Amino acid sequence: MAQATFEEISASDFFYRNRDIAGFTNPSRAVFAAIRELVENSLDAAESLKIPPEIYVRLSFEGEVGKDTQIYKLRVGDNGSGIQPRFIPSAFGQILYGSKYKLKQMRGTFGLGGKMAVLYGQIMTHQPAKVTSSTGSTKIYSFKLMIDIQRNRPIILDRKVLVNKEQWRGTIVEFTLEGDYLRAKSKILEYFKQTAMVNPYANLTFVDPKGRLYKFTRVTTAMPDPPKETEPHPFGVDVELLQRLIQVTPYRNMLEFLKQHFHRVGDITAQKFLEFSHLSPSKNPKRLSHEEVVRLMQNLKKFKDFLPPDASCLSPLGEELLKAGILKELKPEYLVVNQRKPSTYAGHPFIIEMGIAYGGEIPKKGNFLIYRFANKIPLLYDEASDVSFRVINSLNWRRYKVSPDMPIAIVVHICSTKVPYKTVGKEFIADRPEVRREVANALREIGRQLHRFLSKREHVDREKRRLSIFAKYLPKIAQFSSHLAGKEKLPDVKKLIKSVQKYGEET
Ligand SMILES: Nc1ncnc2c1ncn2[C@@H]1O[C@H](COP(=O)(O)OP(=O)(O)OP(=O)(O)O)[C@@H](O)[C@H]1O
Ligand SMILES: [Mg+2]
């Protein structure tokens, strides 16, 4: 039998071989995913400074490859935070490198997206990516980069420093990639529309390869407060995390260790917990044996008196902004939104926000239109695998006098420090029982309100129908009865109709 040969591959190499799992499946998905990843980075960069985002995306045709694939140049520019020059090469040339491995809500999570787009471009066209950025200082830095895939390191081909006369701040990323825009077009436009819906304070401009301009203009400059970074919640820790904390902690006793490194653990809670787990408050955490660390982790999960995580690390849209976004993009006749209180799964805080829109410009499709969002990112693929889809379709809608053939759109937004995505392509949310319960509760709440609206409308419609029958036949009845009674003058039926109309409006 032949001997097996072993080798090690880098993170870049892994994603080069398995680009499907990051959403870069074929030329159509790739062009969509590349735009999406870069737009998300730009939104994050502007929001981190609480600046209304101004994002410009241009996809231009560069040449033909085959029947269904072309070469495009993609350019995405923003007015975000910019990146300090020493971080630029790795931020765009080293997979699993980023500034978002923090416990706070952001669109970026994996340290992968932007690089995946650059990597895909590189392996298909062998052209370098160009990144130009300034943090608003006196200088603008411009890099030409490629990725050394086998070593997972950036290769800097060129570096320029320019004078920043206008005090420009932001980032422009430009590279070429293979794609199928024609096939991707509808998804890309849908992506911009939905992005505009949950980011109503953003200006988005997209110029397509034909030179067509799509503009999504902000309706407000009000923005949610940026999230604050938080410590891990005791329910979510594992042995590895405990050991890392023990290694770096400057605190020499368990009481301070617990208070300083964990979310929502104050003096009293820490003391109660130490009593519960038979540990002395003065014990040095660095002296804990392996067994004690494992027991500590188990007890952190068992102890019932920890407060649930607070929501300062989250930045939900809020009911007003969600309303503004839905009204702007969907133009419904009726809209109700609901934001749930913060909740947790496995120690990670999350909030569900939901809206249900009826009528107006919402089409009748025979099934509910579902718009799914996570940390203000639209999720456009794999709808049927998403927890929201399942909850929405398992609800007994008849109880709310609602049927799927009505013009109804349901908007679900989950925000969390750790969205339970099922893939690194960020396409759908895993079916966590806590998330499922919150989605179901929000849905019932807005379902009830929609029910009230529909019942009232039905009543008004019935009254209107009744009145129109009255208005039609009353003059005829008046004419006949006057004739029968042998009277010349007809009674004034208008008065009567008016009084009935008034009664209808009052009820
Ligand atoms: N437009 C931008 N403005 C400022 N910083 C940026 C921009 N684009 C990327 N970055 C920086 O580069 C890092 C890497 O981006 P990348 O998209 O590869 O990963 P990520 O956003 O951290 O996570 P994810 O894989 O979920 O997208 C980011 O963490 C951020 O610090
Ligand atoms: Mg990103």
C-alpha cells in the first residue's frame, strides 16, 4: 500500500481550495459576494465613527473570458474611518486578520470577507488589488497588493504616499475579478435595496457595467449609537477562554479576576459565586489547577444568579429607524414594528427586531415576502434553511386572519455580538431555541397588531359596501313609495344617507 503523505496548508490556501464555503461558488455568486463584502466593510468603517455612510460602488467591464464570464473591475469607496498604513497590507492580504474579533456588534466577524474578494480576483485575473486609505491625517497611503496564498502573507508590489490636501478620510478598494454580472444583477440590486432598508442613514451609489446609475438616498442622518465592547458573559465561557484570561490577568485574587474579566459580575455576585463554588475570594487565579479550572467553568454555567447580558454591546436599529427604512424601500399601506428586549443564547446577547408591512406597493406573491437581516446585513440566499423562515411558516396565521396570498412583507433583524451564522458566507441563521423563541414572540406581537388593523379595515369596507347599496336603492324606494302614496313631492333621501354615513364612520 502506498504511504500517505502529510502536509500543512495555510488559511489562505484553505479558502483558495474551499472558496464555496465563503460564498464564492461561481462567477455570478462571486461578483455578488465581492460587492457585498466590501460594502459591509465600508458600512462598518463609517458606523464605527457614527458618520452617515457615503458609499460608492462601481463595477466596470474589462473584457470577455467565455460565454458566461467576463472580467470586471470593482471599485468601492467610502467615507469611513480609514486604515492606518501599517495595517493595510495584512487587512487586505492576510486571511483571518482583522480588527473585529471583539465582543461587540459589527457586520464583520471572521477577518475573511474583504480578503476573499481580493483572493478570488487574484486567482482568476492575476492582477494586484489597489487599496487607498487615509484616516484623515495629512497623508493618503496607496498600496498595490497581492496575497502569497501558500504563506498567507501580503505581497506589497507598490506603496505610495500622497499629500492629503482636502483632509479626505476613507478607503477605496479596487481590483479585477471574473464574474457574471448579467446573472448576478437582480441579486445585487436587491442587495442594495435591502441594505438601504436597514441602513436608512446611508447614501449608496452603484454604477453598473453598462454605466447605469442606481442611487439609494438616505432619509435620515440619525444613527444608532455605536456598540460598546464588552467582556465575556459567564454563561458563554469555556476552559480555553478561562485559561487565556488567567494567563493575561493582572489581578491576583479570584474576586477581582471575576469582577474585571466578566460581563455583569459585580462585587456581591462574585462573592456569592465563589461561595457557591467553594473557592476562596483571595485565591490567586494563576494557582488554579487544571481540574479547578474545569470545575470553575462548569460552575460558571450552573450558577443561577448571574444577571443576563446587557445590550450596550449591541446596536439595534430601533423602531423609528426600522420604520423609516421599511417605509422608504417598500412603501406599504400599513406597517408595524416591534423590538424585543435583549436576550441571550450560550451567553451571547442578541435582540430581535421585526416589522410587518401590508399593502401599498408590496406585491401579492402567494407567499410572505421575507426580508432577513443580521447585524444590518441582508441575507439573500438559502432562505428556507433560516430560523425565521421556519418560524414564519409554522405560525398559525389563520388566527390572525392572515393568509400568505395577501400582500405582506415580514422583516426580521437579529443583532448580536455573535450572530449564529451557519456558514462563513453569512447566508442564514442557525435554529437556536432561544433565537427561535424570540422570533416567534416578536412575530405574534406584530401579528396581533396586523390582525387589529385588518379587522378594522374589514369593518370599514363592510360599512362602505352597505352605504353604497343604500345610496343606490334609497332614491328608488323613495320614488316608489311616493308614487304609491300618491304624493308629488319626493322626500329628501340625501339627509338620510348622510346620517347613516355618519353612523358608519363613528362605529
Ligand atoms: N473600508 C474599510 N475601512 C476601514 N477598515 C477596513 C475597511 N475594509 C476592511 N477594513 C479592515 O480590514 C479588516 C479585514 O476586513 P475583512 O472584510 O477581511 O474581515 P472582517 O470585516 O474583519 O470580517 P468578515 O470576514 O466577517 O468580513 C477589517 O477587520 C477592518 O479592520
Ligand atoms: Mg468584512
